[in-house]
Amino acid sequence: MEGNILIKNGKEKNLELKFSSIAELLRSHASRFDCRDALISVDVDTKEEYALCYSEIEKLAYQTANFLYKQGVAKGDRVAFAFHNTALICILELSCGLLGAASVPLDVKRDAKERKIFKLQDSQAKMVIARIEDEAIAQEFYEIANAHPLCRQTLVKNDQEFFEKVQQFPEKAQFQGAHSAEQEYILLYTSGTTANPKGVPLSLRACMANAQGIAQWQNMDEKDRFLIVLPLHHINSTTMSLATLVMGGTIILMSRYSASQFWGIAAKEQATLTSVVPTILHDLLARKDEFLAKNLLLSFKRILVGSAPVLPEETLRFMECFSVDVVQGYGQTETALRVTGVPADLPRDFYLELVRTNSIGKELAWCNVAILKEDGSMAGENEEGEICIRGPVLGEGYLNSQEETAAAFRKGWFHSGDLGFWKQVNEEQYFFIKGRIKEIIIKGGVNISPSAVEDALLKNFDELDEVAVIGFEDSRMGEEIAAVATVQKSVSQERAKELETQIVRLGLEGKIEGLSRYESPVKALIVKENLPKTSTGKIQRVKVKEMVKDALAVEKSSHPYCRLILPAEDSMLKEAVSINNERWSIPSSFDEFRQRSKNGYLVGVFDEQGVLQGSISCLQATKKDLMNWKTWNEATANGTLSTSNPAGDILLCAAISVRAGALSQSEQTLAHTADAILEKRFGVGQEGEEQLQKFAADSIEEYAKSNLDNVLRFHRKAKGGFAAGAEVIEIMPESRPEDKDALGYNILMEYPRLEKEIQIRKTPNAHLSTMLIEHAMTIAKENGCTRVLAFSRPAQLRLHIAKAFDETLPLEIREKEAFAKLVHRVQ
């Protein structure tokens, strides 16, 4: 196979196997190690435990091989088996290796009946051996037998029943043994999420080469005791077990992963190494108090991690908490497991730097790793491309799938589907992965790594438990970024909802450390249930995408929502200006609104279909800033918000406008009538306006105290979960002379203080304007502001003064008492 070419130090290198066959491995170790434990099986549920030494392993492997041979299994056949992690799986794999048959381990936890039938038919398995724990499983295999009658079945209750069954068979081979490393050793199916998985045939040569590479990478020897916690239907546990056997070490096999028993078993069995996925690091960190309380004595040299995106922040916390180094490696089923790894025993500072930068390490002994560009040429340093592998560790393509084999195994290289790059570090080539090419988010033509965003979110938001970042369809950017997360158990549901808003808002403001605005999620979803994962702990991003799609559909169809409008959103800015100018007599410009979104906070409120319905403009200020400003233009720098001061503890809501349609005919008539009444009372022209201003100056305090004005009345209503609304703190004459309806006045109003323990609560079925104010309160809270002020305006002052002089104008019932006081005052 062309992919078996191996170049080291510029020269072609031939594979040198420690053992060329399973028979040679068993014979050598039974002779050399005899009664030393080869395998210790621990059932985490029943607490039963038994050990098999190297002599017993050899005996059982030959007896089982003879049993299989008697059942009609021959060289080139395949044997499937369905068990949770058990010593019997290891024995079956070795016995098939003796015969020259291939093993096909099934996933008993996630393979439904239909998936089992597919794998048996796809692999053309000659036989299946399974553990029958109850009648339901027995019935399932009865139905499987009907669907695939050519596959013989051996069903047992446990390991011991099977071992008793094979005891009658000879301990020496009754068949022509397999002596070629090119024989197919195992057929593993890669995890599938939306369709049937692909079968990957791996030769004994590929598995042995990778096992030796791992053993060399980790400086393994016969004293090592390797704790296997991942399922044996996965390449990780398969190759790590083989590496342990090759070196004459001891496999400690947990029947399944158990977070509550991991450390206890590791300590009791004196495990020196284990291999896990990042999910397990996460689980164990969450139970650190249990570990610390047990005061266990561990023998771990290192913990190996890989098989899914690794989060450096969580890895560093794990190392600090448990005082065990974690070493990352990289590989896939198609490469028989690891092809790169961070070297063991590096200088401490260098090692920690590799962990922080999330390096997947250097290429291992029996493979070549390269970054290839789309045209197949080698990528230069720091240049992104696809991670590709060649060498004797490669599998034989995909079973029954020539098209997919041709796409992935081409021109001598296996194309991993992962995007990565390399750097020269200490004169050596180190590799870095950005993520699956199909999972990479391409936003506006820029590649964004989901794992990098996930790591940054975990660093910045310690209330988060797990995070999955995906891309979702966006009409403008192609893809946008969404984060789906779970939170720590101590986080309330109310706080979880706040976090959704906070993540998005801080991201859009560029305030998530390690992420630019461009890389930050525009949608965050906190879920109660665990994130969907495969049997090996990989997050199923396809299913996460479905969760986001469903959430967006519900959001659009169920209720309006608020979010920041960005400077680059031209169409949205134009619409915001249009709504503003439609509502108020003082027009604003597109450039003014763009400046608002750059300098301060421009928040839009959107309807169920995502159509903009209004906006609020806010800026931060200090108390000193506030004292110096005498007009709206001074405070807002003529509406651009360039006066916004990030150090300020006051959030000032400077302008709000919500779509309401044009004035009705009756409203227009009322306005014209009011103008006529005022001209009759105070005169026309400049002199008349001056007289009106004097009258307003005498009545404004009483007016501000009343509940006459619809805008002031709006701000007085309680919002955000507070018992009270805003109160008037300052009346500002000549603040905005061009505002004729308010006679140039602004009224500064202050909402209740945002004490540290206060949580902003959204008002159910709130008016769009209320939603905008509550969103502004949330922004204030997240930016450390303790005060929220509104630059309000007495929008109906002119109208109500006219009403004071003509009782024929219509009055609302709630105005009567306040209006009577005002009439009394002015007359």
C-alpha cells in the first residue's frame, strides 16, 4: 500500500515489529513473564474482580481459537462480539489473531438492533458471541438471527460460562496458524451520527506499529499498569491494550467508566497510565471534592488524553487539582490510533506552554504527519491545511465503500478531515489542530475553530459546565456562531437565562478574553440536559446543530427579542434610523447611528420574524460626566455617543424609539388645535414662544410630578423585576431646543440602583419599549454599572399646557386630578 511509505530524517525507513504475530507475542510473554498478571478485570457494578496471568492468557487464547475453528471460523473470516468491557473481549481478539480471523466488536450501549444487523451484514461476520443479561437481549438476538441467518451465534451469561465452554478444547493450535502481520486483525466502525458508520479494517501490522509507537512515546515497560476505561469497541482502548501487552505490562480493565470509582480503582490497582477523552477530565473535575476527601495514594505517571477536542484551560485545572500530568495525543480509527503526541519528560515550562497552546505534539515513531493544502502541496509554518498521515499505521480504507476510500486515502496519504498547522518549536515540528474541516465555522470566509471558542468561554464564565460551539446558517455571513452549554449544579435557572444574554452581549462588545467580537457567539443556549455525546464522549455536533436550529425556530415564532446592532449591519442601521425619524420630529442620520453602535450601545428589538421594531441608544458615564453635561447634545456628542466612558458606573439611556406608525387623523387635528390655542393665549412668533417658555418654566416642576405625560409615565412603571420604576432627579431646561413638543426640556430619571445581589428579571409579555429598557439594565449590570438613568423628555408638555386653557380638549380620566392642580397653578 502506497500509504505505508515511511520517511524519517530524509530516508525511507522499514517497519521493525517487536512481534510479527499474535502467536509470537503470547509464546514470548508466557515464557518470560509466566504468572505475572496480564489482565485484571474489574466489574464496577458487582465489584467482582479476577486476574489472568500471561500463561493463562496464552492457554485461553488457544482454547478459544480452537473453539472458533470448530465452529467453522477460518483464516480471513470475521467474528463479532457484543460485551461491555470484559477480559473475554481481549481473549477473543487474541484468539482471532491466532486463527487469522478478524474481530468485530459491537457497541452494546448504542448499537440498536438495526445497527447490529447492519454491522453483521456489512462485515459478513461468520459468528457473533454475546452476553445475554436478560430476556430482552435474548429476544433481540433471536430477531438478529432471523435477519442474518448465515451468522452463527454463541450466547453466554458471563465470561466464566464462556471460559468453561472452551475448557474442553486443546491448549495447542488445531489449525494452520496465521503468521503474517498483513492479516486483518480487527474491523472497527467509526462513530456515526446521522447515517450508518463506516467499517475500517486494520491489519495486525497497523495495530502493532501504532502500539509500538505509543509504547515508545510513553517509555512503557513491563512495570506499567494501564487502566482501560474507554469501551473496547473503540480504537483507543484496543490499541492501548495491545501496547500494554506488547511491553509485557498489565491491563486493568474497568467494565465501564465510572466517575465515582475511577480514582479508587486507579489507586487500588496502582495504575501508572490511563487514556481518557476530555469528557472524563471534565467529569472528574466536577467531583474533585470526593477525590480530596478520600486522600488516595496514586501511582499515575501521566494521563493520556485525545480522541476529541481538548480544552487547555480545563486540562490545566485538572493537572493543578489532581497533581497528575495530562499528555495530549492525536489520531483516528483509520490510523490505528495515535500518530502525534506531546513528548513525555519535557522541561516543565516547555511542557506547560504546549498544554496552554493546545499542541497535539510531534509525529510518533511509525508514521509521517504533514499539513497539506487543497492542491496537495505541503503547507508552510503556521499555514493552515488538512492534517494528513502516511506510514504502516494506516488502515486498509473503508469496507465496502470504494468512493469514500478513494476520497480519504489518496496519493499515499490518509486525509484526516481535520484542519491544522505546524510550528517550529525548539527546532522540532509540533502540530496543532483547529478542528474538523466540516465542523470549522466559516464566517464571512474566515475559519473559526469551535474548540478555541469553547475554551475561551470556559475561561471567562466559570459557571459553565460544558460547552459546544457550532456554526448555524446566516444569510449575510454564511455562518454565524452559536454556543450550547450546561451550567454547574449550583447555578439557578434564572441565572442560566442571564448567562445566555451575558455571553452574547459581552462577545459583541469584544469583552470575552481570548475572543474577538468576530469570533464570539451571537447566540447562546443554556440547556438542562447533558450535551449529546457518542459512546467515547465526543460531542455530537450534528445533534447540537439541531438543538440550535430548534431553539432559533422557537425564538422566532414565539416572542420578540433584543440584541446589539453592530456597526457593520448597514441594513439594520438604516432601518433603525427610519424608525427613529418616523417617530420623532428631530431626524437622525445613518452615520450618527453607526457611531452610536461603535461608541456606545445600540440595542434593537425584533419581532418574531426577526424584523427590527425599534432601538435604544445608551452610553456609560461617571457622576462627574453627568454633572458637566447641561444639554442632550453635550451628553451624547450630538447623538454619536462618543462621550461614552467605559469606566463609568452609570448607564445613560439617551434615546429610544419604537415603531408605532404615522399619527392618526384625530391626533393630527389635536396637535393643530393645541397650536392654535397656544397662539391665542401667548401670541405668535418669537414673542409668543418666549411667553410660552416662561409659563412652562413656572409649571414644569408640577407637570413633572404629575402623571400626565405618557413618556414620563412609561419610565415610572416598574421594570426588570423591581418594585418601583424611575424617579425624576433633574429637570434640564433648554437641553434640546429643537424639541418643540417638550419645549426644549429633558427630564433626567433614575431607575432603582443595581445592587450586587440584584438580578434583572424580564417582564412577561412586555411592551417593546419595556424590553429595551430591561435589556439596557442587563447591559449595565454586566458592565459593573450601579445606576441606570434615562434622558427622558416631557413629550406632551406643549399639548397639556394647551389643555390647561381650553377645557373642550379631550382628557383621559387619570389626568383629571393632576390636570386640575396644574390649571389652578397657572391661573
